Amino acid sequence: MRLRIPKSLLIGTTVVVAAAAGALAVMPDALATSGVNGIWKIANVYLDEGASKAWAWNNANSDIYIGGAVPTADEHCEIRTTVRYRRTSTGARSVVVQADNVFRNYGHGCQVAVYLVGLKADRTSARGVLSPGGSSGVAWRNAAAGRYVYVAGAVPGIPSSGTCQLEVDSRMRTRPSGEDQFLPTVRNTGSVDCEANLTYGWLDIEETGKSGNPGGIAEPGWTGGSTMGDPGSFRAYAVGLDTKPTSDGDCYWAISDKLTTNENNDGGAQALFQFSNVGDIPCPEPTFTLAYFE
């Protein structure tokens, strides 16, 4: 079922333009999924080919945030969104949402509606103080990758000076035993030391798909891609991977790019993403899983 939001949570707001070790956690078999605290329209902007623009959402809290971008013009565009978590020495929090019109030999500008989704974080893991360029992650064991799409965010601590900035990415690992593990990582992409907390949660899977070579074996570094979703039916989406085991060792997969596209040239955006074997051994190609925010 689609994640439909009451109109009272579709809140318009004024935004400010901004410059652009592992721990273990065990996943119970069945839990309530992460709640949606709101979907906000951040901007409606024209992006030339190769252009990007960023906005600061100054109402940030400890939610997990997912960016969305819907190209509304007839020209074929592909839009990538990036979310960064910030906190200043005064304690003020913000989330920076950046939209990029990715140039892929089409050469078109587009009118783009940019959205931000706030999700209730169900788990938190303190990762200590990270220096600029540093990172720390968690291994979430016994993940139910065939039932849920896993999502992660970050809560920065208060720096002694300047502005703390964190970003989050994730991978999936499957052990030879068949155990799935969700591996979120928080990175300090700012210029000052920053206390970092990882937050994570899960969403019911609404749609699944496979590459054009289901059941195939992918060599290390192999990348596949897919376009999914009913055109024009969502503001943002989350994508995950249901990975498969091999007796040769651990398999590691990641979503290597996540965009929205109107490649059908009808103004109806769809999910467009790439997934990669980021491990060291050949592995079975995964099933990809999606949840949508209308």
C-alpha cells in the first residue's frame, strides 16, 4: 500500500538557500515500520543541464530524511537528490537538500519540484566523534531484506565551533549462511570534528524487480540499473536490495546512484537507480525493493 499522507502534513514553508568501526544490532523478525512524520515541498525550480541547487530545511529534528525531486517538464531529465545533516555551535539543526540535473547526453533543462520526507527513526547508534573525512558504521544483523526497505539518517552533535555536516550511505551484506545484514555508514563531510549518531528504520516493500539477467552471477564492480514506479504517482521513494548468498563468501551490494526521471517525456516521474556489486567475489544478482511516498 502506498504511503499516503494526510493533507495536514503536506506543509508549505519558506526555506533558505544554502551552499551546497562497526557495531552490531540485531533485527527482530517483525516490527512496526517507520512512521512518516511529514512530506514538505521545498521548492519548484528550473534546473539547466548539469545545474544544481540546494536548500536548507531549518525545522530539522532527529527524523530520517529522504529527498525527492519530480521533473515536471516535457524534456527528458534525470534528477539526483542529496541530503546532508547539519548542526551549528549554537545547537541549531538543519537538513540541506540538493537537487542536481544529471547530464547523461540529453542536454535538457527541466522544471523540478523538490520534496523532503521526514521518517520517524526507530533505532539510534552513537558513533562517537568523527574527524572531517571520517566515518563509522553499524552491522544490522538478521535483516528481513525480503520484507522491508531499510533507511538510515544521522543526528549531529553540537560542535565546539563552526558547522557539523554528516551524510549517510548504506550497503547490504549477505553471509554464506543466508543471513542478511544492513550496513549503514555515517560520514563527516564537513570541516570540523563532529559527534555522530546513526539513525535507522524500515518500510514495507511496495514493489520489487530484477535486472534483465535474473539469477545471473555478477562480477565484482558490476553495475545494473532499473526504472520503476507508476509515472507521476509519487514525490519521493526509498530503494533497497534483497541480496542472495553464495558459498564462496560474503556478498556486498549497494545502491550506487538514485535519481528520478521523466524519460517517457510525459512529465510523469519514475524511480531510476543503479545497484553495484561492491564486494570482492562474484555474487548472485539481487532483487531490488521499493517504497513510495505519494
